Amino acid sequence: MITEDFRQSLARAREAIESSEEWSIFNSIPAGVSRRPDLDAPEEYLDFLMAADGAIMGSVVILDRKYAEKSQGLISPNRVEVPDDPDNWFVVGKVNENPVLANRRDGSIWTYPDMLTSWWASRRFERVAGSLAEFVSEQALGSGYLRITGSTETDEWWQLLRHLGNV
């Protein structure tokens, strides 16, 4: 659920990005859209777009409304395996080059965490959060960032998270 606290966390990260030329080169959390997008997407993702029209947070990306529709082809039949009907999934972003999907039925977030295999060949497809807000809070803005991305503590985004006191 996109709460006011979550919105404030995004705003704090946005301010930190904008305060440093180095952090702003590869990261961004733009302002949210002014009206709810007309997009066949999970409610929480649409709510996220109202808070931020996508986000690039180091190696974690949440798609903006422009790319969300185009990215749904990643889960077409014969392209990638998902546990059930591909229509039950929505691509919301990526970690490194691995798609991050929202389950349309329960809002849970899943990805292909195997960093040694291309995602389309991976046999691992795992639930990483109960919701998009939880995923962003823990994996992009919190201590789960290093684990989910395979990054080291020298990662620029990790340094921003340390600056914010998130880790």
C-alpha cells in the first residue's frame, strides 16, 4: 500500500539524488503523474505512479508509465516461464536486467534472483515481497538492496542509502 510515509521516503530519496551531481547521473525519482494513468495495471502500481512516475534507484528500476505497457511483452507465452497464466502478471520494473513482476491477484512481487543465469533461462522465479511498496522500501530503499542486486557496499546507490540513514 502506498502510504504517506512511503511517499515521504521517496521524496527524501529524490531530494538526496538532486543534491548531488554524482548521485543524479544514474538515479532518478521523478514527481508523480498528475492524474491516474489509464493503464491495465495493478492498483498499487498505479498508485505508485501518482507518487513517482517510475524510479531508477541504482540497480533497481520501477518502470514509468511510458515503458510499462511496452514491457508487458516480456511475459508473453514462450518468452519466460511464470507459475501460472501470464495474464496474472504485470512487469513493474527490473533488478539489474531481471524483470520484476507483480502478481495481479495478490499484489506480491516476484523476480528471477539468479544473477549467474539470464532471466529468460532461469529456473528460479521467487517471491521477494508482499507488495510493491514493501519491495521498494526493503529492496530499493533499504537493507535488502545489496542482496537483491548482488552489489557491494561501494555501490553509489548504497552510499546514498547510507547518507539517508536507511542502512
